[in-house]
Amino acid sequence: MESPADQNEDRGRQAFLGDAIGAFLKDSGLGPKMREWKVYDAWREVLGPELGKRARAVAFRRGELVVEVESAAHLQELKTFTGEAYRVAANRSLGSERIRAVAFKLKR
């Protein structure tokens, strides 16, 4: 059986590990993406595997999803015809209006 001192030591290590992971996520820039992973997943899900390869979400800030598109033809199609329907479908999948706008840009 563990003594109270052993239990306190374990709690100290757990807190330290949590702090270390938090610091890593902050320093690496991954923290915001980890918080918004559901948005990225919803976007990929509604586009499907084929279009999802050519129109990849790369950023999500203040309700705007930034999507890099592989070709000018897909860029035009998404901006003009289908992009809004995908945004609505992704929000439906999320269960809320988290994605207020989608900015499409040509991948360089």
C-alpha cells in the first residue's frame, strides 16, 4: 500500500506532466489546432476523401476557416457554387454555427 507521501509525489509528477504538455502545445503552435480539431474533422467529413485531398483546411480563427485549394478550377467552384453548402453541412455536423465564413485560397 502506498503511503501518503508516495501519493503526493505521484500527484506532483502528474501535474508536472500536464504543465509540460500544455507548454509544448503553446510553444509549438499546436494548441489552437488541438482545440479546433472538431472543425477540421467536420470539414474533411463533408468534403469526402477525394475533394478533401484537394481542399484542405489549414487554419481556423475567429469563426473563419481557411481552406487551401489545389487548383484554380476547384477554387472557382468552391468560391462560386459549392463552398457555402459545405460550410452549412460542416456546421450541421458540428451541431452549431462555429464556422461563420470560409476563405478559399490557392495553394502555392
